[in-house]
Amino acid sequence: MDHFAHPRNVGEIENADGVGTVGNAKCGDIMKMFLKIDDGVITDVKFKTFGCGAAIATSSIATEMIKGSKIDEALSLTNAAVVDALGGLPAVKIHCSVLAEEAVKSAIADYYTKQGVDYKTIPGLE
Ligand code: FES
Ligand code: FES
């Protein structure tokens, strides 16, 4: 509830190194994530979520979990870890946490594409 009422890292990063947009076909919610990456470390992360309270809370906590971490650590972030960090979510809201995991991965994939690297060769993004 705290992450829904007071979400962290809301906004956009200009000239982001990686941007990922994912949507949930079931509910129509959309999550956009922006990454600043220096020397393999995620130095800044912001998000914009047009969606339910659980989607906002999961994106908020996911940004806190990956900020300052290395790319490969961020790639190992699972939706289950996001749910745990929030202290649990109702079963019908689990798909909202999947959106957060996918948004992180999609933004990192975009980062690799911008670097001229085929992201499908990166463990965790295959
Ligand atoms: Fe928007 Fe219910 S889906 S109010
Ligand atoms: Fe769709 Fe939460 S209800 S992301």
C-alpha cells in the first residue's frame, strides 16, 4: 500500500540508455521503464505505469530493487521476488508483478540493441 500511495522513481529519464514498454493484454495496463546505465551498472531508473494499484506498487518496488545493481543482477529479478518484497499480493494481482519483471527485461533488451548487441545472446534475455 505504501508503494501504491507513495510510488518511488516515477517519471521519465531523458536520453535513457534503455526504454522498455510492456502491456498486459488481459487488463490493458501499460508499464514503461527508463534506465540509465554506466559501466554495466544501473545508475538510475524511472517508470510510468498506466494501470492498477498493484502494477504501480510492483513497478515502484522493482525500480528500487534494481537501482544501483549490475545488469545481470537486474536480469535475475523475478516477479516472485517483487511480490515477496511487497509482502505479498492477492492471487488475481500476480500478473501485475509479471509486468514489472517484463518491463525491466524489455528496457535492458533495448539497452543492448542500442549498443549494437543482439540481446537474444544475453543470458536472462534469450
Ligand atoms: Fe477501470 Fe475498472 S477497469 S475502473
Ligand atoms: Fe493489470 Fe494490474 S490489473 S497490471
